[in-house]
Amino acid sequence: MNDSNSIVFAVKDLQKWYPLQQGFIDALLKREKQQFVRAVDGVSFSIRAGEIIGIVGESGSGKTTVGMTALRLYEPTGGTITFMGEDITTHSGDRLQNFRRQAQIIFQNPYESLNPRSTVFESVVEPLRLNKIGTKDEHLERVLQALERAEISPPENFLDRYPHELSGGQRQRLAIARAIVIEPKFLVADEPVSMLDVSIRAGILNLLKQLSQTLETAILYVSHDLSTVRYICDRTMTMYAGKLIELGDTNTVIDEPFHPYTQLLIKAIPEVDPDVKRERVLLEGEVPNLVNPPTGCRFHPRCPFVMDRCRVEEPSLQEVKPKHWAACHLY
Amino acid sequence: MNTTNPEGNYGEAGRPARKGVHASRRSWLVMQFREILRDGPGTIGLIILLVFFFIAAFGDSLTPYGPNDLQYLEDGSLARGEPPSARYWFGTTTAGRDVFSQTLSGARVAVVVGFLSAIVTVFIGSNVALWAGYSGGKLDEFLMGLVDITYGIPFLPFAIVLVSLLGTSIWNVILIISLLFWRSTARVIRAQVLSLKQRPFIWSARAAGAKPAYIIYRHILPNVLPLILLYTALAVSTGVLTEAGLSFLGFGDPRFPSWGTMLNDAFRAGAARRAWWWIVPPGACIALFVTASYMVGRAFEASTDPRLREYGG
């Protein structure tokens, strides 16, 4: 995981716990111990320049929280965040601003991620203005360039438009233009295509892929859609109940998954060819309660291969094959 | 809102001049007004308010007599309690003053108190709401605690104590109204801010390095502006009604006769049953002014209703 010195971004033992609201009397009498929702509980990974790494998992597994916490939009409860070799976990003021200048995010819903009262130009130029990058004369050039890169053409015609005048795909391209106008070294893409028509997904994904190559941007791609992950991610992580349970090259994770949860997740992908006979597997049960997660392996109540050991001892992430890690007692 | 005009700043960059494809920000207010004009009662309300504005601005040259001048009949006697006639359209008071002239000059107090108090209450209310709602935590608790306190203060005793301490003047009336009535604006707009601040475009601005003040005034304020306009319109009517009430109770400014002061004079002179022409004009004007600003407020409300809104969101 740390075999390269071109690592742009890394987190170690990242935790995000939310305190659970207590009753006033209980808090006063300290009758109950403060409880936490352990949305992210000890996640470690690193991303190299130009690499796209995917996080998959079902709803509530903590994948979006990882993205938000990685950008310091949520404050981490524990662990460290490293950017360009510098520990930025507790940075504030100018030093945090310096990180903001090089990191960006693209959200899931392009109808919500743009201010309805800002024009295209205002939306895209904002990161430049806020971070005092370039002169006013350069701003227009850079905005047009970013729009061109995001394949909004001809960019001149869009500058004065409002988001409601654009289609969903155009809006997402606009959100991407806004994210890349500062040429970020690190980009979080939180389900960037899940709200879009299938017909325009490929275009957006190719765009992200291209950007990671031309701008050497490290991209953290958050998704529950394994087909898009396979399409653009170099490496893939699986998350379950706030834990990282598998990490490896995308092809090996999808073709030969080790962790039973990843195996079930992949079997749940619908098959395109109706003639292919496939074993139907249903993942039973629900994501566990994150306030009192199951002891031992968090997946054991739903795992088809559960052993006695799984209920007691929590498995750690082990390198099962070269460059392929899994957290399971089977290996 | 039109803080930066990209066309002006970038026109020289050698790019082809950008033609505004769509309405610029400047025309947003125009669109708000168009929204009101599409609404029948809103249009009527707006016209009534404009008439009152006109009277307030040029009242001095419109009134046939000075509002406090004593009027004498041809035989040289004081025109006490004269009923409406060609000479005194709304009749005269028992002290011999022209009711029509007093009614016209009362519009000035109504407009000044109504609009100044509305601007001050909404300014305080929306700033409290924006900062409390956006910051959350201790600041929110503190500011919302203040709102609760202002809700707990009974208005009339508070007004009477302050007027007796500060003296009777329309500025003190505006102050009293402003000190209490920002509370409702603050509560409602804060609720809107709470939902807005979780929208992804706010997170996106934060990720780009925006500071709280920037996010509040550049991203949140424009999105709560329709609501602010609605509350301004409603605050105008509250202000006028409150001023009339205070003046009727005798806490009005003696230098500027308002409709409330007129009613107070008439009441003290015992004219309520004998001289209807002294009571009806100020009463009708108060009702008309308040109704008009409510109608404009209703039109704003219609334009903020997402089901009726044609853009935004």
C-alpha cells in the first residue's frame, strides 16, 4: 500500500463517530454512557497521482462519509489524513485553505450541487476567486478551458446560463468543470453518475478517466454501482458497516473476490445475457446497527461461511494475494 | 446582488463580448415584481401603496390647509365639528382643524414608520437567522434564546415603559417595533437556512474553501431572498398597525399627526358618536394600508411557493 513515493493522499485508521443524542436527565445523571454511531471505523488507504480508486458498499456502509471526511468537510473523530506527505488532520486557517486549493469534490445529484442563483461562469470561477488563484483576466481563460475540458461546448455560449437551463448531463459536466478549474491533485467523486441517464454515464466516466491522466489527479470514486467501478477504477475497496473489508486491483476484486460480502455483492449484479444461467444468491438481513456493531467480524450475522471464530475475533486486513487485501478469517 | 459584472471586467480580454443569454441578476427583482403584477390582489395592493407613497412624498402641497391650522367660518367663528362640505371635504374636528388635511399628512407617518420599521426588523431578523441557522451550536442557542425572550415580552407594557423612558417620538416607536418584531422573521428564515445549509452546493462551496460569511451572503441569502421580501411586506403592515395602536393610546409623536393620533384626539373629544367624519377617514386609511401590504405580501408568498415558482430550486 505504500510502495510508491507518488502517493498524493492517504488516510490511516480514519474514524468518524457521531454522538448519539441523549435524554437531558440521562446526560445529567450520567446514567448512560455516551453512545456513538460508528459510521466510519478505522479505514486506511492511499491514492497515487493519476490513480482512480473506488469505494463500493451498500447504503449505510460509510462510503460517502469516508469521502466527506477525507476532504475535511466532516471532522474526523480519529486517525490521520495525509496530503502530499503532510499531515493535514488538524490543519486550520491558511494551511487548511492550502489543502482546499488542491482538493475538490463532485456530488451525486447535479440538480442540487449547483447554486440555482449562480450563472455557469460564477459557479466555475468561484474556486479560483476563493483561493485567489490567477488574476481576473486569467479567470475567464481558465473557466473557458475548464468548460472545454468538461466537454461543454461551445463554452462561450454557456457562461451566462443558469443551472435550470441545462440538462442533467450538462449540469454534471458543469460540476466537473467547477471541480477541475483549480486543477486539483485530489478529487472525490461521490456517485457522480448514479443520477444520470445510462446513455450519458459513459461520457462522464470517460471524462473523469481522461482528467486523471492529463491532470495526474488522484480520484476517490464512491459508488454502489460495480459496473461503473470496473469501468474506471484502477483499484477497488469494499466497505461494510464502516470497515474496509477488501482492497485490491479492480479486476481481481471483481473477478476473484475473497471476502464473502464482496462475493455476494458481485453476484447481485444483474446479468445482461438472459441465457447465462446464474446461481441466484440473496443477501439476507440488513446493515448492522452501527451503534452496537456485532462483535467479531461485523459481517458474521449475514455471512454464509460464518465460523465460531468470526463471532468473537475481529479479522484484520491481510494481504491474501500480492496486492490484494481482505479482512476475513477464511484466509 | 450585482456585485461583479463579468462583462465589464472581462470585456477587454480579447474574447468576443458575451451577450447575456438569459436574464441577468439585475432583472431578478424585476421578475419578483412581475410575479406580483401577475397576481390580481397583489397589483391592487401595490397600486394602493404607491398612492400612499405619493401622498407621503407630496402631502404638503396636496393638503388644502395645514393639518394643525385652526379653521374659521365666514362669520369669523371657529369651525368646530363642521360636517363634510365642499370647503372641508372630510369636515373639521371639534378643535377646528381640517380632517382631510390631517388624513393626508398622516400618510407620511404611516409610510415612514411602516417601511423603516420593516427594513430594520427584517434586517435584524434575517441576519440573526442566517448566522444562527448556518453556524449552529452555541451561537444558534444564544440567538434563538434571544428570540424566545422577545416572544416572552408582552408588547404593550414594554412599549409603555420605553416610551415613558425615551419620550414620545416616531423614532422611538420605530425603535420599539424593531426591538421586538424581528423575532418572527428570525424564526422562519432560520428554518429555511437550516435546510439550505445541507444542500450539496453549500458543501461544494465549503470544499472550495469558502468562509462562513461568504457562504451566508453569496449562497444562502440569494436563496432566502423571496422569503425576506415576503416578511418585509408583512412587517410593513405590522409596523403601521402597531404605530396606530400606540398613537391611539396616546404614545404617538405629537409633532407628526398620524392616523392613530387622530383617532386618539377624536376619542378624547368624545366625537366617536357625534362626528363620524372624524373617525372614518383615519380608520379606513389604516385598514387600507394594512390590507394593501398584506396583499403584496400574499403575492410574494405565491412567488415563493415552489409549486407556483417557474424557476430556481
